[in-house]
Amino acid sequence: TACNLAAALAFAIALSLNDQLTGTSDAAIFAIAPLLLLLTQDPLVLWGLTDRRRYFPPAVAVSGYLALSAAAQLVAGFRAGADSLLDEHAREALYLLRNGGCLLVAAPGHVFFARYAWNRARVSGTMLWLAVPAAAAALILADLQTTRVAAAVGIIMAVAQFVSMRRVSEVGRKLI
């Protein structure tokens, strides 16, 4: 439990330093998230965190950070123009809808990978390959850099999950 507390504290301090020094850089989460690999199974808090599930916390941390950062940027951008004319307000609403929609379209790759990292829940290859073009569209259409990064990470997660599921299937067939 003390090790998990230390790992969580190190992660929180690193996030705080990222905010203070870089102004919430999106790239920093990729250096900070591996700190969560230090989490171990304990009987009090993380009883379900086994060796097979050790990649779940970093994956969720990256996905959650990118989603929350993009949502915060959307809200901040929308509130900044709240006093503008009706025409500009409509453009800002369209901006909010387009980027919010891109963020939602990029989410399935993240969700599928998180479920796979937690309990090896298989998703059909078709669902994964449908998530990739949707995230690619979000990558192209999004205005926010954070949303683009989230879409790229969603594509990488979907492809990594497909490759992993295929590898497990091939090994299983060889055993039979």
C-alpha cells in the first residue's frame, strides 16, 4: 500500500509540475504515465491489479488526461467568446460541436484498449477497424491539437489491440 501511495503521489506531483512548467503539455503525459507501472496489487485498494492488468492504469491515464485536457480547452474557448455577436457565437458553437464530436469519435479505440488491458475482453476485428477510420477522420477534422493527439493515440491503441489479439489467437492455434 505504501508503494502504491508513493507511485500515485509521484504521478500527481509530475502532473502538477507539468501544469506549472509547461502549461499542460500533451506530450508530457507519455513520459508521466509510465510512473503508474509502479503500482502493485495490494489487499486494500488495488486488489484487482494483477500482472496481466498492469498496463491498464497508464492507458487510462493517457486517455483520461487527453480527454479532460481537450474538454477543458473546448470549454475555455467557448466561454472566451461568450460576449461576442450572434454570428460569432454560432461559429463558436459549430467549433465546439465539431471538436467535441471529433473527441467522441476518437474515444472507441481508447475504450476498447482499456477493456482489453483490464480483462482481455475481445472485440471483433471489424469493430477495431471501424474505430480506426473514425479516429482518422477526427485526426483530420479536429482543430485542437489535444484532440488530434487523442485521435492518433486511439488509432495506435486500436492497431496494437488488433495485433495483440491476433498474436494470442495464433499462439492458441499452435498449441492446439
